[in-house]
Amino acid sequence: MKQARPDRTQGKSFVSAQQVADRAGVSRSAVSRTFTDGASVSPTTRKRVLEAAEELGYHVNHLARGLIRDRSNIVSLVVTDINTPYQAAMIEALTRRLQAADKVAMVINSSGQNASVESALRQTLHYRADATIVLSGQPAASLIETCLNNGQHVILVNRDDPVPGPETIMVTNRTAARQAFDMLDRAGCKRLAVIASAVGSASLSARKKAFVAAAEAAGVPVSVTELGPTAYQSGVEAARLVLSRADRPDGVFCVTDLLACGFLDAARNEFGLTVPDELCVVGFDDIEQAGWSSYELTTFRQPIDQIADHVVNLIDHHTQIRQVQEPMRFQTQTVWRKSVRPR
Amino acid sequence: MKQARPDRTQGKSFVSAQQVADRAGVSRSAVSRTFTDGASVSPTTRKRVLEAAEELGYHVNHLARGLIRDRSNIVSLVVTDINTPYQAAMIEALTRRLQAADKVAMVINSSGQNASVESALRQTLHYRADATIVLSGQPAASLIETCLNNGQHVILVNRDDPVPGPETIMVTNRTAARQAFDMLDRAGCKRLAVIASAVGSASLSARKKAFVAAAEAAGVPVSVTELGPTAYQSGVEAARLVLSRADRPDGVFCVTDLLACGFLDAARNEFGLTVPDELCVVGFDDIEQAGWSSYELTTFRQPIDQIADHVVNLIDHHTQIRQVQEPMRFQTQTVWRKSVRPR
DNA sequence: GCCAATTTTGCACACCTGTGCAATTCCGTC
DNA sequence: GACGGAATTGCACAGGTGTGCAAAATTGGC
């Protein structure tokens, strides 16, 4: 059934709708309508067109289609630290759903120099993306403002910019952080510590603050450590710093699982501590590694699937309003494993 | 300096070059040439155009540009298991370099149903991508054939399809696998095992076969275990299976670090074995977790940066030849850590 | 100031598609 | 077979850009 296509070794360009029309003996409009949902074509011509298209290897040029319609069906994902388990999982969930909705994801790596980020983000506008999804705290708010000014539909995930326009999706950071305190408190921890990072986003900052507030309200001493990027190595270094103190903590809340993994490894392998007997650790995100048997980390799961579902829903049903919107908040799910003593 | 743009709340479409031309008092061609590299514009008009563009918030429409030129500056990355450390690192490296080359990455998630993969892969053709980079063994060869038939520039990474057309990039799998045997042999291991997966790609298969061949050539007994996908959990299950045997192996080669992490965890936490004294383990890829202090995995690093560099080079200098091409092979780098006894 | 050589500019066409509108065809009914 | 209504089809325009070509403007030299 599969027919060899006329070879394109001559550098001949792609097949156009006109060529299909000629071959099928119909007008170009008929070809266009055949590939347009809800357009009126008789079954006869539709069949002829499809056959001709198959023989010639025709594919609708989405560049031209996007030019005519207002929507390009491209969605930009702006993300830093792609090779971080949490972000990678987010990209996986989003690309899968976008494809199911006949859209396609354009990934913009916003790590690195701010200048290159800006030029990359401009691609969002260049390609007339249907929406821009910002997954990380990295790109400056001014760049987002640029997108908004150009009528871009911007969706912020786990950010907290009080600018008018973008829709915002968050997680119940404060509730979870308070619960983290409760868990450690009930486990009998007397000296608490929270491990964050130097470049943390608003989301991480909210977790940190809520934990500290809860501890102080309960009169439990708590120390705050923030160094390096939000990465495994930062957790290791934080552990070295914090655990070598005379009054080292016996309960630790790491605002990210990645930090928690580093902290746990250093605590066990460098300080010889046993978890959860001598030290309790709580993480955040529930990345895959948190479930690995070397960690068995008690943590809070971000409902990535729900978030991704909601994001693509937002893209479809979009009404342009430029006012500060109340963020949509998803509840985290507590995942009890073995890094905290059961009550 | 930054000027507020005329508000677009009326749903007004994007700014076009014509509007910029009107405002700058020049022809539309002048605007087009201003934003085209190597075009002839006088400094005076260039300046006027840039000012008008800034004021109006003009952005070249890459859909229209791609329509005129043959190249859309979009590069498709076809990848399964995005939230796997190795693939995520690859995406990070590629997106970074593509952006530096003024291109943009379109990520196509080829996990899941084959039908949806096919429709997603079609996007590559719809958007007239400059090239398609296939990062995983998942999509069927027939889909790649479709891309090739449509004149797509296809680059295969760590695949081994003997079809004419695509350029192929590989890693010295066999050399590394043989070296893995040498490492275990010199460490004094007497009973070897290789852990692969049921859905392995050609690359993984090559590692497995080369290791087995080396072992058999040296007269050392070796068992092969292949179950489940290429994931942590498969490593755990393989360990449960293999280590509960009476003559359990004392030297194991996992064709992937992810498998090795699972194997190590199960070996230590479920069987109480000490590494590397009672068991030596070698992995492949050098994912980030291999360096975490719970694993300290001896492994082979894939030169991801070099591969990514080479890929974008291939995209730029592309001569269309439809013949089977010798794969470009990159050498892995041996990373000695602590999961194998030093000689 | 004049002329030739070079640079710059504008016009018009091309790229490929979607769609409103009017003309045509089709179908069922009398 | 005629006729009314519905479905289908083709025409022509629009969408935003790049670029060859000829006209215009600029530059340099004398």
C-alpha cells in the first residue's frame, strides 16, 4: 500500500496543496477543506484528495496555517535546570498532554546568561505561541512582562509574581510546610533546621518562611541555611555546615527533595548518623529518587499530573483579562516513608 | 527608555512589518532587511526602523519567515522517558546549544501509544523542522522512514538502524563493555552477570552482547537478566532474582546507571551485601545519581556535551545524501568510583 | 560640478494556506 | 420532469514575510 514518493534528491521543496489538487483533479480549496476539521467536503472528493496526498506525501504546512489562523498550536515551556528530576517530570507530563491536545511543546532553556534567556524567550513571540508556560523562578519578571505586553497567554507554575495578566498555578506550600513542622514536632525533634538555597524561587521561599513561622509559634528553635543552587551538592554542603555544629539539629526540613537527598547522604555517610533515629528529614516534591531504598524520604508529592491537566485546560479556554488573578492552588499529598520517626 | 505599548486588550493582532514601516516612514522592505542578516540597509534607516519597532513592540513572525525561506529554525527532539536522568541531561545540553545557534527545540514525547507517537512525529513535518533528532530507541523505524521520505534531515543518537539517509551518532559501546569485563575480571570476580532490560535499544543490546562475548572468550561464566523497562525498579527486581540464586554473581555489569542504582540498593538494603567487597557493580552513562555518595558507582561517562556539539554542527552543515552512513562514534570516559574493587 | 561606481530603496511577486461568497451540483419530493 | 432546499465547489482575497530587479540616491575622484 505504501508507495515510494518521487525522490526529493533534487532539493525539491515540500509538496504543496496545489500539487495534491492537480493530481486529485479538484481545486486547492478542496484539499484545504479535507484537512480542516468541520469543513464541508463530499466523501468522494475527500477520498480522492486523501489518496493523492498519500501518494505525494503531502503534509499540511503548519507555518502557513498558523499564519492564517491566529493560533500556531505551539506552546512554549520556559524551564531552567531541565535535568532536575522535578522539572523533567513536569516536562514529561506536559508534553504528553499537549500532544494529546494536538499541540506541540517548544522547550526554552532558561538556564545560563540572562541575555541568551531573553533572546530565547523572544522565540515565544517569534513563533506566535498559543501560550507560554513558565516552570521556573529563573527568568526575570521583566521578560514575562514583555510577553504579556505582546498579548501572550502566560501561565506561571509555582511562581508568585503579583503582575496583572498571567494565570498562576501553585501548590499549598505553606500548608505543607506547617505540616512538615508538625511531623518533626510529633516525632520529638527538639532542634530544627530548614535547608533552602541561595537562588530559591518564591515557592521555595514560602515553604521556608512557613516552616520557620510554625516552629517559632510553637517555641521550637529553628535555624535557616541557604547556600548554593537548589541541588544535591547544596544539600551535602548544608549538612556539613549544620551537622558539625555543637547543637546540631535532630529534625530537618529541606525545601526540595534534591537538597534532602544530599543532606541525607552526608548525614549518614560522613557523620554516621542513623535516620530516623538520630535525625529526621522531610523533603518536598516527591521526585523519583525519594522513593529509592537508599533514601525512603518522607515528603510531599506535587500533583504533577493534575497540574499538567489544568495547564492544558487553561490553554484551551482562555479569556484575556489583564488583572491580578488569584492563583489556583493544588494540594500536596503527604508521602510517609522512613526518614521521619512515626508518631 | 522602555515605552508602554499601545494596549492590545482589544484583541488586536500582532504588530506587522507594515505598521513599523509606516511609523518609520520607510518601505516594508526596509523593515524586512533590517531584521535580515546580511541585507543592505543604511545605518540611518536601520536606526529609524529599530526605534519604531521598539515603540510598537514588533517581533518578526517566524511562521511567515519560515514560509518564505525553506528553514523554520525549528529542530525536533524525539525522546522517550524524558524524566530519566540521562535523557533529561541530553535535552538540557541540546536545547542550550540550539538556542545559542538561534534555533529552537520542539520536544516530541514518544512514550505511550504508537498511534499518538506517529501523530506527534508528524509535527516534525508539519512545521518543516530543519532536522529531527531521535534520542531514543522507541519510535519504530517505519516512522523514521516517513521523515526521511519527506526530505527530513534525521540524526540518530545511540540507535542502530541500517537505513540509508540518517546520520548516526553512537558511543563506543562495545569497547566500554569489554572494559567493564576487564575491570570486574581484574577485581577478581568469578561469577559475572549482566543486567539489561526487556525493551532495550540497539545500544543497550550492543553493550550486553559485547560483555557476554568478552566473558565467554575469557572463560568466565556469565548470566544475562532482562526484565522490565530500563528503570530503577527493574534493577531492583533483577537483583532480587539474581542474588537469591545459590551461585550468585560477585561481579555485575548493568547496561544503565539507573539499573545499577536499583541493583545496588537491593543488594545492600535487601541482601545486606557490602560493595565492593562482596559484590562489584559497573554501570553505564554516568548520570548524576551515580556520583551521589550512596552509590559512588564506577561507570562510563557518555560525552553528552561533545555529542550535543556535534549534533548542532551536523544541522548546520547538511548535505543531503541518501546512503547508509558510517556512524560517528564518541569515546566514553571511564569514571572510577567505589563500586568496583581497585585492582 | 560632473561622471562613474557603489550602495540603498521600493515595487512587485512568491511562499502556502484558510475562508467568505457566490455559483454550481445534488437530493428528495411533488 | 420541475422545483426548493441543502450540500458542495471554486474563485479570489488575506495573512506576514523575503528577495530579485530596476530605479534612485549616495559616494568618491577629478
